[in-house]
Amino acid sequence: MEFRPCIDIHNGKVKQIVGGSLADKGDYARENYVSEADAAYFSDLYYNLGILGGHVIMLNPSASPYYDDTKKQAVSALSRHPGFLQIGGGINADNAAEFIEAGASHVIVTSYVFRDGYIDYDRLKLLTQKVGKEHIVLDLSCKKYEAGYRIVTDRWQKFTDTALSEQTLDLLSRSCAEFLIHAADAEGKSNGIEEGAAKIAALSPIPCTYAGGISSFNDVDKLRDISGGRLDFTIGSALDIFGGVMSFEAAAEYVEEK
């Protein structure tokens, strides 16, 4: 069980936002924190501390007037330490190799793999042909739906018809190296984890990182108990480097202490 850091970029700035508030119209998001430092600063910070497996997420769609600024920030973070950070946000078979060449260790993909709410196996196969299964992380961001959870796409704005389940994890694990699972209902709220989503994530047959709602180290301990220490975790808005109250240094050392 390891801490995985993040660099979320929106409108060309490193931010922490409330995930469920993100909207393409007007490039709006409810902000928890806007950093004065750029993405390269955080890349250096994580690299110098040896915190592996971090992810950069571009939160603007390619049609946004802010996309170029957001992409520039992301690429600057990747190129500082090639092979160190993962990249997500608008990744598809046409641009995935570009980001690998820019320095990403993995590309993180959600929306491209789903068409009309279902898994598009042709697109998934094409993606693996372009960059290799070993460079693919599938982001199965989810929201509550009836008695379970459904995978959501397009910056957490659209429900798919695909349930987050052990069967889905098993099926998709054959085409990727890792999963990243954002509990989008909890993302950016620092009100505690989505235990239901975490329990499903813990069933993953490959490495899996949980993100969403962590507000204290008690929440991290809950994830450890739920998963038997199998889930890695991301903390965003709750960290003091992003305006929160949790110690970033303590998060970085958490695994060693345990």
C-alpha cells in the first residue's frame, strides 16, 4: 500500500477541485485550492522524495481555449523526469504515444475506451497496439447508481451503462497494467472515503489506486483494513501542500511507518 501523488491541472493552473462540480461549459470548476507553483515544481517535489506512481490529470477538454495551457503544464511536468509520472485527460489512440514520448510512464484512459456507455474493445485493442498494455492505466472513475456504482466518463460528467464490479475489473485487467479508481461523488470534498467503491476496487487482480474523499489518516487506515493493504491511495485537497490539514510529509512516509 503506497501513497500516489497527483498534479491536477485546470485552465492552465495546478488546482484541487470538487470533482462533481466540473463542467465543460465555461470551463467551470468549484475550486478548493489554486497553486502559485507550476506543474514542474510538483514533479520535482515528488521525484526528489522518491514518491513513485504519481499522476498528472488534464481537466480541460481538447476543445477548451485553456487546453493548450493545460497541456503545456502537463508536458513540463512529464519532461522534468521522463518515465516518472502518469498522464490522463483526453488520452486516445492518436495522442497516447505523444505523451509517452514526452516522458509519461503510463497513459490514463477512461472516455476513449467507452462508446455510448459501453466498453469499446476495438478502441482498447488499438490503444494497446499503439503504446502497449504495460503503459496503460484504465481510470474507472465511478459514481453511485441505484445499489451499486457505475463508471463515469467525460471528466465525471456522463454515466455509462458499465458497473464497477469484480467482473469488470477482471475483464479489463487483461488490457492494462493498473487501475485508477476515482470515487467521483467524494472527490475533492475531504469528507471521508466511499467505502463501497473501495471494497470493489480492492478486488482488482492488478495494481489499483483509490482516490476520493480522504480527509485524515484514519481514512487511509480504513482503506488498509478494507483492502488488506492491497490498494494504493491518492490524497488531494486534504494535503497541506494543497491548502488542507494533512501533512504531505507524513503521507509520503506513511507506508514506511506502517
